[in-house]
Amino acid sequence: MKNSEPERPASARRRGELDTLRALVVLGLVFFHAALVFDPDDDFYVKNAETTGAITVLAGFGVVWAMPMLFLVAGLGARHSIRRRGPGGFARERLLRLGVPLVFATLTLLPLPQWLRLRAADPGYHESYGRFWLRFLTVHPDPADFPFVLEGRHFETGHLWFVVLLLAFCLLLAPVAAVLGAGSGRAATALGRRPGLLLLPALPLAAINALLGMEEGFAGWNRWAYLLFFLYGYALADDERIRAAMRRLAVPVGVLGLALFAGTAPGFVAGDDPFTAWTPFALSTRAMFGAAGWCWVVAILGLLDRPRAHPGARPARRDRPVWEYLTAAALPLYVLHQPVVVAFAYGVVGWSAPIAVKYAAIVAGSLVVILVVYEYAIRRTRVTRFLFGMRSGKGRHGMTV
């Protein structure tokens, strides 16, 4: 049975700029995780002997908006999917398109970074990969850490935390989708009349980050803040009244986001642990970070939604296949990227070369490998497309978010 939410002013057209943005964020994660090899603060799998604090600053510019944007766009995609399939069909489709690659990658890809971490940390470590693989998969239930319900000495979800959270959010959304859909129209009407109310969603984000703490393993955000971004995308992001408000306020809200982000610098650079401390300084730092994230997302969405050419003009056809290709590849590239980056870093950090040379080698090598593996080992057969969450047809969009 299809979802019977009331009609509202909204664009039924697929927003190609968001598909492009999503693909660019996924590719950007190769650059981001390669940079963590040289970050003095992050506990990445493989570390270079020489590090630089500049990486921490540059990484902050990405974490404040990139993963929140992926969750918001996923919420928008959920809205369209529920309209087509209904809540039950949506839940079944997400279980297949996210659950299958999650299980497959957990069994085949996730043990590699952990094994390389042990080898990099201890030159005397010589355990075979097969023996470590068995220890990696030795797990026990841990419902208290929902939705990460499996725990083990070496087991981790690694970079697939995004897929775990997204699948959980989709399954939580399905039973209440009709209620949220009905209520979103009233919110859109209010925001359409008073665009300044567009800043209000920043307050719950600031509160969650401040009171529940920021989680370093989830790109510096609290996991439940991502749920809000997902729900904001589902309820608000594609309503034309809200899109108009975002276009109108993109620049001032973006400036506010920059100011808030700059305000977090003292808290992250000096003083108590900004991720978990309960001092006023740490609480205000986390709150400003949460508010800044919403402002950046709104500004980026508004700027991307502005007309970039004469009304009626279409993007050049020759540019479309590239972006359509990357859009279809987004989930497989996400699943592949971190094990490949770690493997390259493991081989490169021992070089006698400047940081810039090592970084370029890790990025270039990783991009080549993941694109080649995607092209020749994933997208060309039905079985591998299914295992990596892609649709069966080669010309269709392949990422469920």
C-alpha cells in the first residue's frame, strides 16, 4: 500500500546537483582519510612518523558539513522512495540495498585495516590474515550501543558506521513516515512565510552535540545528530517553499556558519577535551559546532539550488555521463575506499619522502584502485552489483541514499 501523505508544493524532479554533491563527498573521503595518516591527533590505522597539525584544521572544514550532508540527502531520497513504494516496500528495499553490502563488506573488507593496524604498530607481529580474520569475527551482542549491536576485541564497523546508521534510521523512519510527512507541510508553510525560522533546526543539533557529546569515531558528530539531519532531509529539504528560503538566505547563513565554526577553534585547540568534557567551554564549543554544521548545509543547498545559467538552459550532454557514472558508483566507492587507503598508506609511510609526496601517492593510488575495481569487478555483473547495493540495470542510479 502506497503512502498517502498529503500533496504539498515540492519538486518531483530528481535533483541532479545533489547526486553530484554526494558523489563528490564520497570521492573526497579518499582525500580526507589519506590526510589522517599525517594527523598528529587522530588514531588512524596507519600513521606516518612525521605529522602536521595543519591536517587537523583542514579536516575540520570537511567534518562540519560533509557527513551531515550525506544524511540529509539520504532523508530526501527516503521521501521519494516512500512515495513510490510505501513504508513497507521502502523498508524491504533498504534492507537489501544497505544490509547486503554491510554484511558482505564486514566479512570481506573490514578485517584488513585492523590487521594492518597491528602490523604497523608492531614490527614483530606476524599473525596470518586468516587467523586474524577469525579473531575479528569473534563477537558478542552489545544492545546498549545501538545500533552498533555487535562488540568484539578486534571487531569494528570501521567506515561502515555510516551504512549502519543509515539503515537503522531508515527502519526507524518507515513506521512513522506518514505522520512526519503530514506534519512537514505545516512546518514548510511557516518557514515559507518567515525564512528566518530556517535557523531553528540548528538548536536541537547544538543541544544534542553539547549534551550527548561528540563522537570522534563518527566524524566528530553525535550519532543522533545525524538522525536529525536525516529527518530534516525527509521532512523539509525538497519542499519548494523551503528551497526558496534556502536560496534566499544562503549567503548570510553561510557567513553565520563560518563565524560559528571560527568560534569553535579555541575550544578544539586548547583547554578541556571538547568532545566529552562538561565544562562550559567544552559545552559551548560543541554547541557552536552543531549549529555551524546546520548553517553550512543550508548555505550549500541554497547555493547549489540557485540558477547557474539562462532559464531553460540545460547542462551540456557531454558532462552528464561522468556524473551519472559517479552517482551510480557512490555506495560501492564508499564501501571500498577506506581499506584501499589504509593498504596504500601501509606501503607508503615507510618511504623516505616529504609528506606531500606520500600524501599524493596514497590519494592517487587509492583513487585508481577503487575506480578500477568498481569498473571491472563490481558494476559489470548482477551478483557483484547486488553485493554492493546497486540496482540491476547498468544505467540506473546505484546508491540508496
